[in-house]
Amino acid sequence: MSIRYDGKVAIVTGSGQGLGRSHAIELAKRGAKVVINDLGGGVDGSGGSSESALAVVAEIEAMGGEAIANGANVAKFDEVEAMVKQAMDKWGRVDILVNNAGILRDKSFVKGSLEDFKLVLDVHLMGSVNCTKACWAIMRDQGYGRVVVTTSSSGLYGNFGQSNYGSAKMGVIGLMNTLSQEGAKYNIHINALAPTAGTRMTEGLIPEEAFALLTPETVTPAVLYMVSEDAPTKTIICAGAGAYSVAKIIETDGVWLAAEDQTPEGIAAHWDAISSPAGEVQPQAGFEQTVKFTGKAMEGLGLNK
């Protein structure tokens, strides 16, 4: 089975270099028309230049593909709307959105400024919100859409000095979880990529031998799968160095405590049972937790006979 995107239009943010460039080029190789969005700033979000985006467009055109450059700042909704309008004016549809743009402002929580914290949230979380919002009605009306948000192990598991980045990267998981439900009847699938790659954002943080294995090209296949017609939805795919896995949010089965044990002391006394992995599940929607807890309470109180 060959996965292709002929007739599809893709927007890839932050695609002037690194992971985004790899995603955009491979989409174009498989037939997609691609908007190369890149503000052209530094890793910390400072500055701006159209050179990198134009270079990727030239690269795609040289291999016979179609692409246009756009310098929108994803943190500014009016610029994002203009970017989507550019795609619609040029090609008449938007089928694929890869939210890849990002910056770093790493510092320990005590030393980092709230200004930097907000900036990182604005780019990673609100940037994903802005771009997805600008495409959502188009995808709904088409009856087709594939969206990728970019999360991180820093958000899923934590990483020293990245409280701002980790907060934003976990935030996009909440966005995905809800939009996967809202988009289901319109054939809009939304998934998350948790990449490990040797890019400007990881240079100097990883041993040189390992860094050499962590090419963007080993991550991109996960994105190509997540934006294909037969893609899953509400799935976190982790990718790096040619290895792939799925991350899941799980919940233990838990226990119901009688009224006299519904105290912090009671929780402490029953902690082993509460935290036991036996019977843990991956909830598909928030209400499932409510149903589980009320069911346990009714059973414990003898109300479900």
C-alpha cells in the first residue's frame, strides 16, 4: 500500500528547517501542495526572515512539486487567517495541517520570567490553537481534515528547566483529546507527534553519536502516517532515530471508600489499592471517569441492586 497525498493541500508551520522542513518536503514528494510557513526567527523566537521558507519552496519546486512560502507568526491569529486565505486563494482547500512551529526559552522555574513562560505558551499552544481554528471550518465543510499537533516528552513526562515548554506541550494534548471528538463526524482526525530529533532545539543537549542518529527524516514517517486517509485519531505517536511508539494516558481502576474513610488518612491507608495498576484503562472521554466513580459509589452503598 502506497500512501500519497495527490490533490491534497498541506500547511506545515515552522517548516523552513529542521523537522518542519522534513515534513513538508516528504509531503510534497508524495503529491501534496504545501504552504511553507516559517517566521524565520531564532530558536528563542527572536528575529525573522523569509529566506529559509523560500529556500524550501525552491527545493520542492526543483523536484517538480508545488509550494508557497508564508511568514505568519502563528501566535498572531490575524496573520494565521491570512496564511490560510493564501492557501485557499491559491488551491481552494486545506486538507492537512501540521502544527510544528516552536521556540525555546529554557530556564528553571525559579529563574524564568513570566514573560518568557507566556511567550512559549503563545507559540506552542496558542499557535496550534490559532492554526487549527483557522482551518477547522474549512475542513468541516469539506468533510475531510487531518491535523497534527506537536507534543514532547517534556510535556508528557517532564524535563528540568522546561516548565514553560512542558506546559505548552501537554496543553496541545488536551486540545487534541477534545477536537478528536468534535471532528469525528466531519472526518477530521487529529493526532499528536512526540518527536526526538537532532535539530537546532536539541543541539548541544544530546551526545554527538546519538545526535547523529536523531535525524528529522526518521521522525517524519510518523507524521505522514498521521495525516494519511487511513490515519488514527486521538493518538500520540513518539518517534526518533527510526523507532516509533505510542504514549497513552491511563487511569487506575481505583477503589470506593466508605464515608468514614473519605479522609486524607483513609486515602493514605488505601493508597496501594488506589494506585494499583491492576485493571487500569485508557479512558476515551472525560465522562467515563464520572461513570466509573458513581458506579463504584453506588455499588459500595448497595444502591445498584
